[in-house]
Amino acid sequence: MQETIAAFYRNLAALMQAVEVTGGQGQSLGLAPGMQAAIEAVRARTGAGNKLMFIGNGASAAIASHMSTDFWKNGRMRAVAFNDSSVLTCIGNDYGFERLFAEPIGMFAMPGDVLMAISSSGRSANILAGVARAREKKCLVVTFSGFAPDNPLRRAGDFNFYVPADSYGPVEVLHHALCHGMLDTMIACLGPGGA
């Protein structure tokens, strides 16, 4: 059992080093330079008064909730996660599950806002539709995906963080770590605050 435990954490450490970050044209950015560029782009927008929106399904929705709270509470930036149960069931019932995020993004997004889209597989139809809607609304898009390297979400953002693993646990843990790393680095280097 101890070797299994040790192997799990060795794997997480190795995966963090293997995270791939690409820009909007698919160009490789590297982890630290890509994270810095994403932080600067996000902060430029929140500093101008724009907000952050987080979307995800299942565990990714939990990450979205946690991080939206931390971005506004600790980072002093306006942030929201679109995962209230009554809103989700209303939209799912009235428009279909695929429109779960596209509808609120269409209603609440303003040009210059930031969408943080989290999906382990990078193939969730409702996440992809939300990203498309955010693009229509002229938002900056940051994606977090895993599993297959050719997943469509990985090519959909201005900044794309990809975890090269095919198991939910490690992908979810690293997505959470990447989001926290973004916020914590932003606060440490730039201080808290939006507009």
C-alpha cells in the first residue's frame, strides 16, 4: 500500500512538470511563461473592471465554485461560477443540457470579461457551447483540460492548460492546483484587486 501511495504522489509531481500550455494559435508557451501571460491578461481585464466567470461539470464545477469564491474573496476581483442548482435545472429543462452555460454567459458576459472553462475530458458539449458563446461576447477564454491531447477545448482558448493524463483524479487535482497557482501568484506578485 505504501508504494501505491508514494507512486500516486510521484505521478502528480511528474504530471505537474508535464503540463502543456498553449496560446490561442496553438503555440507552445511553457508552464511558467504561459501562466505569467495568462495572469497578466486576466489582471489587465479585472483591473479594467471586467469579471471572471467559471464553468465546469461535476468535480470541475466544484473547482469552479471554490476558485470563483477565492478570486473575489482573496483576490478582490469580481468572479462568479454558473452552477446554482435552480439555474442549472431551469436551463437544462427549458433549453437543454448543452446550453447550460451558454445561456447565462449570453446574459451576463460583457466584452473584456474572462471565462475560465474547466473540463477533464475537454469534450463536454455544454462547456464547448459556453466557450463559443463567450467568444461571441468578446471574452478572454482560459481553458483547463486533460485526457486526449486532441480534445477540442484545448484549442478553444486564448490560454490553454492541458494535463496529459487519462484519469479523472490527477487531472482534477492539477486543474485545481493550476487555478490556485494562478490566483496565488497574482496576489503575491501584483497584490489583490480588480477595478
